[in-house]
Amino acid sequence: MHTDDASRSGPVLVVGGTGMLAGTVGGLVRAGLTVVVVARKPAGPGAFGDLGTGGGRLLTVAADYTRPLPFAAALRRVAARTGPFRQAVLWVHAHGRPHAYAAVADTLAEGASVLEVLGSGAAAPTAPAPSRPGALVRARYHAVVLGFTGREPHTRWLDHGEISAGVLAALRAPAGDGPYVVGRVRPWEDRP
Ligand SMILES: NC(=O)c1ccc[n+]([C@@H]2O[C@H](COP(=O)([O-])OP(=O)(O)OC[C@H]3O[C@@H](n4cnc5c(N)ncnc54)[C@H](OP(=O)(O)O)[C@@H]3O)[C@@H](O)[C@H]2O)c1
């Protein structure tokens, strides 16, 4: 995804941003962006590491993406404060996706970019190639797949720092044909 001038100016929405993506959130705030983080339990600023002094702003929203109406209302409320989102990073478990993505789509700016974060299963040889969810038809869409690292027989899953740094790199990378892979997913038999 190109982090172009429009998307650089934010605001950025990160759904599921208090766990493995906390470092991604910290990096976006350090870059001076207004970042809205959504999770069920609010996290204090300390959860996101160094937030820097670059004028970035962090807003946390407690909302459950498995509860469609309150989730959509919470996103609309925060977008009314920040303005529509220029970028969204979505780490949403499969069962919450259809409703969550529809709610996100309602709060995106024209021409916004969406980065969907997917587990390694999305790169299984039998899995269909990641494709843009129907609700996000008007957004610029890219997927990032989380893989593993290390050399056989000592491969391991990525740690949170590696995942967060990889997702930041995906946000800055030029748009490619397929999903951006953090770590590696081939050979598939090497996975831990
Ligand atoms: N290939 C890989 O390397 C790979 C791929 C996937 C996962 N993993 C690993 O697996 C671990 C566990 O995954 P995880 O999904 O628990 O990741 P996580 O990022 O640590 O936590 C999930 C995030 O989503 C939020 N969330 C969960 N359910 C929600 C809901 N219903 N509504 C709103 N927000 C919700 C969580 O906050 P709340 O709980 O407060 O809602 C949190 O912010 C990760 O920590 C990662 O290390 C590795």
C-alpha cells in the first residue's frame, strides 16, 4: 500500500490494535498521525510503546466487533470527532469480519486504504488467494499475511515486535500484485 500524502495525514483506524499490533499503533502515532485503536478492553498509552513527540494522537475506543450495531455506532461516534479514516488496519477474527468490515466501510474517507491482516492460514497451498471483502469495494485494499521465521528445523512464529514492524512495513510498501508477507510462508512444510 502506498502511504501517500493523503493517507499520511490520517486519521488511521486500527481494529484489534491492542495486542500484537500495539507496536504498529505506536509507530503510526510516532509518525505524527491521529490513530484510533479499537478493542473490547481499552488499553493505556503505555501499551503502545514510545509515542514520540511528533504531534501524533492516540484515541482508544472500547467496542466489540461481534456486536454489529454498537460497534458501528462506536466507529461513527469517533469518526465524527476525527473525520473519516484515510487508512484502516483490520485484524479481525473471521467470525467478526462481515459486520466489522461493513461498519468500517461507513467511516472511510473517499479513496481510503485498507490493510487486512491475515494469519498464515491465508497462504496455505489449498487456501483461496486473499481478495477484497465485498464491504470494502470502494477502498484501496491490500492484505498482509503473517508467516513464520527461522530456518528448518528451528522455525518459529513471529513475535509481536516482528508482526508490528512487518505491518508498518506493509503500510509503507508499494502496492504489489499479491498479499504482503511478513516473514515467510514457503515452503509451507517449514512452518512450526
Ligand atoms: N503467523 C503468525 O505469526 C500469527 C498469526 C496470527 C496470530 N499470531 C499470534 O497469535 C496470538 C494470538 O492472536 P490474537 O488474535 O489473540 O492477537 P492479539 O493481537 O494479541 O489480540 C487480538 C486483538 O483484537 C482485539 N479483539 C479480539 N476480539 C475482539 C472483538 N470481539 N472486538 C474487538 N476487538 C477484539 C483484542 O483486544 P480485546 O481482547 O481487548 O478485545 C486485541 O486488540 C498473537 O498474539 C500472535 O502472536 C501469529
